Amino acid sequence: MARSITADEQTIIELFAKTNQYIIPSYQRPYSWGDKECTELWEDLVFAFESEDNEYFLGNIVLAHSKERVEKEVIDGQQRLITLTIMLKVLNLLQEHRDLEEAILHTDRDTEKQSPRVITRVYENKDDENFKTLLDYTQEKIESINLKNANQFEENFYFFYEKIKEFSDDKLRKFRNFLFDNIYLLAIESVDLKEDKAREKALVIFETINNRGLDLSDADIFKSQLYNSALNQQKHEDFEKKWTSLVELVKDNQYELDDIFRIYTHVLRGKNKETGSEIGLRAFFSQENDKYQPLRKQNYNNVLNDLFKIVLIVDIFNRCIKNQYPENNSYSQLTKWFQIVREYSNNYPRFVIFVYLFYNSKIDEYKNLIIEEKQIEKLILLSQNIIRYSYPHTSSMKIKFDIFKIIEKIANGEEYSFADKIEKMQKKDFTSLKARDLRKNGLTLLAIYLDKKQNPINPYYIHTIITNQNQKNLNTTWDSDKIASLSNSIGNLLLTDIKRKTQALNQRANEYKESKVIDLQELSTKLDDFSYDDFQAREELLSQRLADFFASDKLW
């Protein structure tokens, strides 16, 4: 069998011919077509069926085929193959026919043993079990499907059954022939003597098609490449278990896998002393040079271990932000600073934290991330200096290349001096914030947290003291010019643990007394007759705190 790529337009009867059998590998995403996709397909098919042209092109599928196995591996196209199989199964239940039976079930030439022509090995959502079970359904079983508890296969099975059962016998026969003879797919097939070579070339095709707009994430591509590496090491079951665990932990943290891979690029770029512009994820993980190897050529276990460590780091970051560690836990010291880092207008400051933790922590035998006590204090200072460095700037373009240099130093165990990088902010910078300044929430948090007696707050909200609704309740020390000048001042912003309510100032006093925010407790004593002098004193206190913080690179 010569190594080659073929692209052949095939009818359904040709695609589901006697010798063909298709395996959907476990690295694929679960079957996901729902009512929307099935409705669109059905309406298109019926329109083509009833039109004079009477033909319909269903798109392409990408397959890998080798001499080492009979089945063809489905690299792309599982949604169409499974949905077509479901439709053919429905047709056969309503009007049995030899061609339908042969399209659904593959018969081994030697043993006469029958098995599904399309087999899914996707273990997520129990796709493998649910699809196999569905192919044994009877008409009675379809009619008893409870849609409230149905899986995706059953829902689509029921959808097509409800549509097709209305056909007369003659219309059923004509529609069956239409499906077999007048529906076309473009089957793009990579063929090789070796299974891994066939798959590798098919994956390249898959990536190329995806680059032109198919709805597939970078992480799907990376998963397929790592799975290929695991197959080459005969470790596919180990890969499936570890990948599932990774995906679940990522979801728990409300991240996307692409986010984790992006953090990974900074871990690797830093170690390799790369401080230039970033490139796309797909291009980065496809590099083949002295520094990098493509994912499909790496040991999958090493990559998964790195990714798992990154997710554990993100998990600790998020737990800190949510203030989930008790006061006696050393991680609780990080909460205030991580919250402020998180509030910055882009992700670059976070990448510094993540890379630091990657190179200054370890995973114990129970798969917990361990950070030594001496590293906690260093991490607090690093977080404070990242805040001092980034918050004077509003644009990612102004900070990212210095961030890359910081990451490079961290990844290689070198010290980085912030002394000449911090752009000192003055008190006036905090009394004249622009209305749409994305730093306002972070600066408000920082101003309150610089009071060392203040414990972390979560959940927290950013409110204002003076609003349009309560201007009429202010005393005679205020006038319209003073009110207009303070609207975007740090003195007018509040960190609260109370959801917003439209209330006059004096009505907030009782709630503020019970707050866990020291600033609100102190403010509550002045709200009955809040004067402009009270406001100025508060603004002076907060802006001076911030100015003092930004004037240093030492631990606060």
C-alpha cells in the first residue's frame, strides 16, 4: 500500500460499503449535534429530496487508513457519520431493507460476525456505550424514550423517527434511495503502511482544514497530537484517564484548555529565554527546532504533567481570589494581592505569577501543589511589584515585553530588579481617574487593602459614595462643581461586601457598621452629615496610601 492522500467524492452507499468500517478515536470530542443541527440537516435533505436537482453535498470527512488495521480512523467527521447512521437505523426500523442493514452493521468476511459500521470510542459522556446501545433499539424502544432523561443519541434518534414515520411506504422507499444515491461527501483519506504515519498525515490535513474556519479549538488539535504520542507508546488508556482528569480540573476553575496551553507557552518561552513577540498557539506547539519539538513528537506524559501542574497553580490562584483558605493557611496571605492582579485589565501580570509558581513549587505524592514557606513571602513581594509595575500603565503594549523579561529571569532562577521599572504614581493620579479607566476596581481594592488590618473580602463590590440619586441629600458644604470634580476620584470609590442598593447616604450607615470592610465601618459614623471636608480627608488618606505604595519596591 503506497503512502498517499486521496480525496474521493462518495455517495452514502459507497461510504457505507461492505468493506468499510470507521472508528471514532477516544481523543475526539463527544457527539454534540442537537436539535438545531438536526433540524438544519433535515430541512436541507427534504428540500433536496423534493427539488428537481435532487442532490445534496454534506461536506467532507478526514480519515486515516493503514495496512495495520482494517478500520478507518475518523479524524474529522464524526458528527455527520453518527447522524447519518442514526437516520439509516430509523429508516430500517420503519421499512427493513438489506442495504440499510449492511450500512448499519459491518460483517466480518471470515467469521460472519457483525459489528457496528461506525464505532465510537469516545468515553466522555459515555458516548461509546450510548451509541452502541442505540443501534440495538427497536421501534417500541424509540417510542418509549423519555426526552427529559435522554442522551444526545436518543434525542436525535427520536427527532428523525418523528419526522420519518409520517412518510408513506412509497415515500420511505424513495427517500431511502435518495439518501444512498444522491447524498455526497468528500472523503479525504490519508493512506500509509503504518498506522501512526497515516494518522500523522491525516492530522496535518485536519489542522489545515481547521485553519480555514472549522469550529475546533487549538486544544482539540493538541489533544489529538498528544494522543498520537500515547498511541505510539501503547499508552492510550493512560492518556485517556489523565486527559479526562485534566479537563475536569480546568472546567472546575472556569478556564478553557486553550488558556492553559497559553500559560504553558510562557513557561516554555521563559525557560528558553524568548522575550520577543508571541506567536499563535498552533504555530508555537508545531515548532521543530533546537528549542522545541512538536507535541506529537514529545513524551505525552511529560506534557500532561506540566499541564496538570499549571492547572493546579490556576486552582490555587482562584482559591486565593475567592478567599477560600483559612487565616492560619499561608496561602491566605496571597489573597489580597492576587485579587488586585486579577483585576488588572489584561492577563500579563498573571502570567508572571503562574510562571513563578511553576518553577518554585512541586507536586507531592497526593497530587497537591506544595509551595515552601520561604517562597510565599517572595511571591507576595513579586505580586506587589507586578502591581506596582503594571498599574501605572493602561495598555498591554506598554508592559508585555518587560513582562516577558521578568518571566525569563524567573524561569531561569535569576533575580529581577523592579527599582528602575516602577513608574511612580502621584496622589493627583488617583484623584483624576477617567470614567472608563479599567484600573479603577483594582486601585480601589489596593487602597483599602493597604490598611494592614484589613482582611481579604470575597465576594466584593465596587460602589460609589456620591451618586446622582443622593446628591439632593448632601449638606450645604457641597455644590455642583465639587460633585462634578469628584465623580472619578479614588475618594468616591468604595470597596464593599454589600450588593448595591439605591439609598441615601444616611440610610447606609447601619449596614456599613456591620461590614467587614474597616473603611466602611469608619465611614458609617460620618454618613448622617457627610461633608465635603469628610470626603477630602478620605481622599487624602487613600491617595497618600497609594502614592506611598507605588514609591517603593519593598515588601508592604
